[in-house]
Amino acid sequence: MGIPVVDLSKVNGKERADTLALIDRYCQEWRFFQLINHGISEELLDRVRKVVTECYKLERETGFKNSKPVQLLNELLEKKSSEKVENVDWEDVSCFRMRMMRVANKTS
């Protein structure tokens, strides 16, 4: 089954009650749905997507750089040198962190 779809053009016709009931059901069961025939241009939707993507990207980057694993790595590096974590293979860091967590769990 795919994402629920609601045809918003039916809100202004004979199927209004059924469409509103469908929206209510999808809100309760799925918490989201896709709207079609809503009258918003593709151009505007594309512009909104780009702005939202950039916003989330900036938010994620800040959150990631301020995350506990990055802070811990920076602290470790600062003890050994004046460097900070900048260009790091984060896949390796994640694997290292998982290994360290397993070791910590075995010793506690």
C-alpha cells in the first residue's frame, strides 16, 4: 500500500463529506497524506521544496557539528593536538562509536 492520496478538487463538489471524512481518517491513521488537484503550481512547489531542503540542511549540519559524538572527538583531538574534527570519514567514526559503545556495555 502506498501513501494515502486525497483529491482536493472533490471538497467543493458532491463528494465533499466523503473527502473530508477521508482526510480525517488519514490524519488519524497515517498522520499524513498526499494532496492532488490542490491548485498550487509545480513552480511554487519546487521553490518551496528548495527552501525547505536548504533550511533542513543547515539545521542538520549545525546539529551534527554540535552532536555529542563530534564534541567527544573534538575533545579527544584537542588533548593530542590543536586540531578540530573537520574532514573526517563519518562512516568510520560511526563504526568506531558503535565499537566503543559495545566495549563500554561489556565492562559495565
